[in-house]
Amino acid sequence: MAGKRKSTENYSQLYLFTPSEFTSFRGLLIIAAMKMISLAYDVSRGSAVDVSIPSLFSFVLNPATLYFGPFIDYSQFTASLQPTNTDDMRLHTTELLTSTASLAYSLLFLLISSCLSIDTFRGALGEGVSSNFFLQQFLTAQSYRFSHYFVCYLAEACTLAGGVKLEERVARWERIEWPRSMTDVVVHWNWPMHRFLHKCESMGYTEIGMQALRSIF
């Protein structure tokens, strides 16, 4: 069974696309698969009814969440399509400011992850920095974490700009950098993914869902 799944994955990467091309849009496939798994559960439970083909495609291919994420369920998507009171300027102003703040955070995290690197310290402090093993490891881990924050906060900005309301921030960088426990890191590394995995566990689809996502990887 694992051999068949591996052969399907290799077929996509070796015959349809080059490895670099497949990697460039693999995240889109993961987000789409998560949405369809979640929607299948909602339909089977009866919480999502009258899901037409256009509604399915508009949910899965929603441009606000397709490229960078985050995962949203069908109820969040349909709520974003409901008309709002255009006279309530306070609500619209708050949403605009929140989206702008998330975008500013993402650019700050991009600056930190790109500029505070080993090359920057080498230029400022000399070649001796390169021989410092612990400093290299610290800066490498820092660059990885802040690159993740950049993507999460950019995804949050795009999602809010698209009219989708989020129950929680996509990532809470302060809870990751100064965690009270490892649970904080796991939960706040990617809150929508955490919600999705809990949903899979509650519907008993954990292994099926993980196999679907692993096949994309």
C-alpha cells in the first residue's frame, strides 16, 4: 500500500512536473485537501447542506486562503459571503487596521529572518563568527522560525482582507518564543492546522486524513 502511494507521488513529481515545480505549488494542494476533508465531514454530519459544485470550487479555490492558507472550514467561508451593514464604519475600519497590522508584522518578520543571518554577523564581527557553532545554529533556527511567522502573518492579512473572520491568530509568535510549555509551541505554531487535526481526530479520520496529506508530501 505504501509502495502504491509512493509510486503515485513519484509519478506526479517525475512525469507531470519537475521536483521544483511540484514543490512550488505543493502547499496549495495541501490546503485544498484539508478543506475537502473538512467539508466531507461537515456534509456527513449535516452541518453543511446544499453544497453545490460552484460552492465547492469557490470554497476550495478561494483566493484569500488558497496560496498561503490558512485552513478555514466551510462555515467560515459562507459567513464571509453574508452581506454586512455598510454603515458600520467602525467594524470595517477595525478589520482594515487588523489586516494592515498583520501585513506590517509579516514584513518585519521577513526583515528579521533575512537580515539577522550568519552572513550579517560575519560582515559586522569578522570571519571568526563562522567558527562559532552555537551562534550558527541559533541564527539558523531563528531564520526558520521568523520565516514561518512571515508566511503565517501574511496569510492572516490576506484572509482578513478577503472578508474571512478568524477565531484566533494564525500564529502567536510571542507564545512560541517565550512558551510556558511545549503545548504552547504546538498549538500556536499554526492554530488553523491545530483545529483541523482536532477535527480529524473527532471524526475518526486521522489516519485517512494523514495518508491523504502524506501522499502530497
